[in-house]
Amino acid sequence: MKTKAPPKRKILKFFVKYRTVSLVGFGLWLYFAMSAYNISLWWIVLAGTIMGIVFGKVFCRWVCPIGMVMEFLLRLSADAKVRQMYAYHKLGCPIAWISGYLNRFSIFRIKLSADSCTSCGICDKKCYIVAMEPAKYSLYKTVKSNPGDSYTCSKCLECVAACPNGSLNYKS
């Protein structure tokens, strides 16, 4: 018998499932706010840095207008060159550098509750960081590094939403 997810998990799953809608909304709002009010890019870098301190590298996956364009290109094409272009964008962005570095020190982090984890591996299958370097990272294997602390983790939170037991959490 399937157990009912607590309300917090349902909300998280909803936001992760519709993250692209959030990205489009925030991305367009940020673009138009910068254009209409002549907001300096330095203020955006500062906001991205503050978000990095608190949440980790969430700016790229949840707010960035360029990230929005790149995600749509990724969905339209499975071409390796397009994926490389997305990686290049992340390497060329100062907010990605700063918030990626702050992943290890951010207040909110992806944490495992080992006592409720059944080691099913669903979280690792959902994580794109683990897919890139499975020998180095795992969310549930304690002998490997946590991909949520990695520079490249953009906190898409698909791993947290996919955990059937609620053993993974994004909290302070």
C-alpha cells in the first residue's frame, strides 16, 4: 500500500515538477525589471551571491534568464554541442562561479537522513551530477561525496523530490 506524502513533500514535488515554469516567470521578470528600471548587473550579481550564501547555487536553475534560454535549447535538442554550450554558459557566468563555490557553505543544503534511507538509489538516478561522475558522488553512499556540495550542483532538487521515503531533505 502506498503511503500518502506529507504536505511539505507534495509542495516540493509540485515546485520541482514545474520548476521550468518558475524559471520562465522569474527569468522574464528579472529581464524586464533590469530593462525597465535600468538595474545594474552588479545588483544582480549581489542578489545571486546572497542567494548562494543562503540557498546554494539556485540562481541558475530557478531564476536566471540565460538559464531559461539554455534549458529550452536543451529540451529541443539532444545534441552534445548544445549541452556543451550550457556548460560553457555556466563557466562564463560570475553568479554561477560565486554561488557554485558557496554550495559547500550555504545555509540550506541537501541532507540525508540515514536512518530512514533504504539505499534504493532513486536519488542518484535523478541527480545529473552523479550521472556525470558516478565514481565520485552519491547522495546515499556515505563513502562518496555529496553532489549537493559540488560546484556544479544547481539545486534542481529532483533528487529530494524523487526520494520515496523522504530521507533526502533540503534544509538548514
